[in-house]
Amino acid sequence: MTSNATKLSQDENVIKAAANIRAAHESGQPCAPVRDLLTDKCLESAYAVQQINTQHWQQSGRRTVGVKAGLTSQTVQSQLGVDQPDFGVLYADMFIGDGESVAIDAVLQPKVEAEIALVLKNDIDLVNPTVVDIINATAYALPAIEIVGSRIADWNINIVDTIADNASSGLFVLGSKPVALTDLDLRLCGMVMERRGEQVSTGAGQACLGNPLNAAVWLAKTFVENGTPLKAGDIILTGALGPMVQVAPGDVIDTRISGLGSVRVAFAANQSKENTND
């Protein structure tokens, strides 16, 4: 952590913003945008908030299993006035098995998007890693559904809010049939997402920074620069292949990605309602 990042992590408003997001996560009640607490509203302040909560959750026993890229669509970047993606941390308790059902309120204000996940077989600790380094370090790819969410009320976010909120992460679902990169052209992998059998989102690998491997390169480079290089076994969610889709109780989301197969998740009633009926 740089000296400026250390200074930011000790800033009273940064600490308060991190506490507000944790409280929303733990209570299930969204909080107000945190950007208003961060007077300089810079990305470094937002990442300082994220890092405070990462350290908190790691110390509380949550196990990190990888990273995710967000804002990989150039259209979304333009809307938010940024020229690069953002990132968040994946925890083991965020994983949902292919075909499983999840309570709709397990994630605050949930939406879903289709992604390509990479699983590493080697560490990536090189300065300025290239696409070749990513390919050589990758064990296999999997189709994925990310269930994104926001601890910020009404999704009233800008780039500072989403970074502070661990890149609006929630849960993630992975397919179960690994595919080697030698059998894929990730840029041309087409995606179709269906909700209860109705097509609701389409896209392709090129929607993700031109190629999901480009997103993986950016993540690997960023984490080397941060002094926390990606490790063997890490999962990388490379970013959305198409538009996000809202979900409701009873929805079943099926996603097919050419060359990678399919992945599914279903949404049940609220946890609180289920517990009431026990």
C-alpha cells in the first residue's frame, strides 16, 4: 500500500464510508451514496474504502478466491466518465453452484449478467503481463453468471460508489465443465441469456474490452502494481458480455456461451419469508 493509500485508509470519512457499506451488507438495508463522504471523490479514496472492508472481512474469516473486473463495457465507461475498468474481490461464500437456487434477498437489489471466468494454474507476478502470460497461466475457462448488487440505495451510484462497494459484487455462479483456452476464441464467444425461457440479454466476448483476455491482463497488471499478484487457483471474472438483467422471485436464468456450454441459477423467495414458514 502506498503512503497516500495508507493516509487515505486512516481518513475519518473513508472509515465512515466503509462502515456504512458494511452495515448495509450485514443488515440488508441499503445506505446513502458514499461519494458525498469522500470530499475529493477520487478513485483512490474509493479503493481505500474497498480495501478497509476487504481487510475487515478477511480478518472475520471470509476467504478470498479471486477477483472480478467491472465496467468493462466502453459504453458504460463513457457514461461514468472513466477510461478504465474497476475491480472487486471474490469470496468463497459468494459462490453458488450451477443449477442451484438462491434467495432473492441474498444480494441487495440483485441483477444478473453473463461472463467468462478464467481459473489460474500459475501465479501471475510479472511486471506488465501480456496476453501470452495470461494464456500460459490459465488452467481453463468456465461460463459464469454474476449476480451483481448494490449496497447503495436505488442503485444511485457513480464510479466512486461502485468501487467503494467492492465493484457492486454480490454472488457468482460457475459452470462445471472446464474448457481449455486452446479450444476457444474468447473474442467471438457468443452469449444468450434467458429468463424463464425468454431471451433477455445477448452479447459476445468482444463486448468485454474487445476480448475477455484484455480484462484479465488489466487485472493481473493492476494487482501486481498493488503488491498482491494473482495466484494459482484464483478465479477471474472478466466482465459482462451483455446488458445486466433484473431478477425477481421465481426467475430461472439460463446462460449459454458458445464453446463454453451453459450455466443456470434460480431465484427463490426472500430468506426472511422462507424462515418464517419453517
